[in-house]
Amino acid sequence: MDAMAVQALSSQDECGVLTIDLGALARNYQRLRAMAAPAETTAVVKADAYGLGADIVSKTLYQQGCRTFCVAHFVEAVALRPILPADAAIYVLNGLQPGNEEKARLLRITPVLNSLEQISNWSRTASEAGQPLPAAIQVDTGMCRLGLSDEELRTLIARPSLAANIAISHILSHLASADDADAAQNESQLARMSEVVSLFPGVKSSFANSGGIFLGAAFHNDLARPGIALYGGVPTTSEHEPLSAVVKLEVQVIQTRTVPAGAKVGYGGDFTACTEMRLATISAGYADGLPRSLGNRGAAYFGGTRLPIVGRVSMDSITIDISALPAGTLRLGSYVELIGQHQTLDQIARDAGTISYEILTSLGQRYRRIHKSAPAAPLS
Ligand SMILES: *Cc1c(COP(=O)(O)O)cnc(C)c1O
């Protein structure tokens, strides 16, 4: 058989199907934007848009009116630049490593400057180019991760010439506990942020991630920066209308079997059947982003039926208990749900002892990806 003929044969998905609902993504963007208004709402598309595809996610959100995008690393910004029209701003949250400044200038990539050293490097690039260059300046308001320390901030205020050639677009800071509506840290960071912002009269500011948007208007400033909420993750402990689910994950059954009481299942014989059981082995494992911590804890679903994971999660497969289903319901080629209507992204994350962010960014490249298309025009 020649190559063309082989290609023409429809292939069954050996692993599973990851469905990404771009309409839901668009709805989430519009909802967050309405909540944060009159602030602008950027889209955080770092880590390949949390594993969902920075390319298609960014194009979809551009169509929805988004004109500012944030990535973490410079390489991500370089990859995104040709995908987005010229009027889209791309911010690099982690700032620039020495040596990337000129390329950033030429590609019109905007750094978030996190230290006096980065400010000095960007300022020098601007003066050599003979043009002011835009940047955000991040200030640490209590997370101790990135941004100017109090001492660096004092130095900058005392010597504004350090940023002489920089057109400061925003003073930016990041919340450490925005997902927890009751955390005292939110208020202390807010108080510090107001002090910092008052040192830069007339300059815009940016504070809220997804959780911050739900903390209320005091946190919205001029530019909100949601990531996880765009992708359907639960951003906050506070009561809210659920966001639209963006991701559905279905995995194929590759074998079923009946085992007697006493049978040991999986690596290490970590699960022992206490009665006769029917089992199915499904075709995804920890290499596909289903954490080992789901072993003997998590579940798949079929319809409304919970099918507990038995034994350890393997690299490429997981064994589930299907005894609750009528015999013959699942067979070679059937699909079970790992993320979807019956088990949310946050539920599987909880079972795995992690967060939705880590599940999404770990899903990997072995699933067939289906994009449910978004409306071409902005949703209102
Ligand atoms: C990742 C990130 C965001 C987005 O955070 P979510 O919690 O996903 O909304 C916003 N700002 C900064 C600086 C980030 O690193």
C-alpha cells in the first residue's frame, strides 16, 4: 500500500481526544473583561496557553477584542509575534535575559522589567536605538518572587533618570493569595500596591490575575491579567457563577478483563481485588499528564458512573474498575471521560493533590486535539 493510501485510512486515536472549546474560551474572556471593566483585560498565554495552544488561543482572543497578551518567557513572545497582528502588545512577564534586548526591540516585544539591572539594560537599548521603548515595571508587593524590592524602588524614585528612555506602560505587581478570598495577604498587598502606584503619578497599573478579578474593583487597576479562568479553572474560593468548561478529555479503552478476588493490579501489586472485578485498561498515563498521585484515588467516568482508578498509574495506561457498569458496556475502542461533564478539571486536580494549572500544562502531545470553533465575531 502506498503512503497516500495509508494516509487516507482513518486512524483510531491510540490515546485519547482532547477537545478544546474555543467558544467557551471566548465566553470566559468576555465575562472576565466585563467584570474587570473599565480596566483592560489581557490574556495570559504563557506555557502554550496553559497547554491548550498559544497560537489558536491567542488568535481566538484577538478576534474577541483582546489586544494585550502576556507570556512568561522571551522565546514564547518570539513565537507569538508573527501569529498576532501588529497592534497586539506582547509582554514578557519574566523579563529579559541580558542579550535579548535588541531582538525584543526589533520584534516590538514589551518586557516586564523586574530589577534595576533589567531597567538599566532596557534603558541603554532605548538610548542606543535613539527611541523611547515601552516596558512595564514590576514591583514586589509581598510575594518575594519577581519585581523591584523596596530598596530598589527607593533607588529608582530617587534617580528617575535610571529609566529615562523607558516609556513605562504599567506598574505591575502579582498577588500571592488571590485564589483565597479570605487571605489577609490580599489586603496587605493591596495597601502596598496603592503606595507604590502613588509614586508614579499618571502611570497605569496592573495587579489582578484571575483570582484578583474576583476580589473586586479595588484590585482591578488598569489592566487585569487572567490566565486560568480563561481556560475554565476555578480561580477563587468565593461564590461565583462557574466559568465555562473549555477542556474535555476522553481516553480510549484498550483492554477489558475480569479478575478473581485476590488478584493484584498494576505495578507493585498495589491494589488487591477483594471480590471478582471487571477492569478496563485505558490508554493514557502519567506521560499524558495524568499524575501518578491519582493511583488508587482518582476515577474516570462513563455517563454518570464513577469508575475508580485501581493500582498505580503507569506511563501510558491506567486501570479502572468498571464493575459498576453492565457487562459489555465498555470494550476495545470505547471512550471514558477524564475531564468533562461529570468530572471537572478542578475535581481531577483535587484527587491528584494538585491544582488545575498543573493538570492543564501537563496534558502533553499524544492526544488528538479537536478545537470546537469560536464565533468569528466578538461575543457581546
Ligand atoms: C501566570 C500569571 C498570571 C495569570 O495567573 P492566573 O492565576 O492563571 O490568572 C498573571 N500575572 C502573572 C505575573 C503571572 O505570572
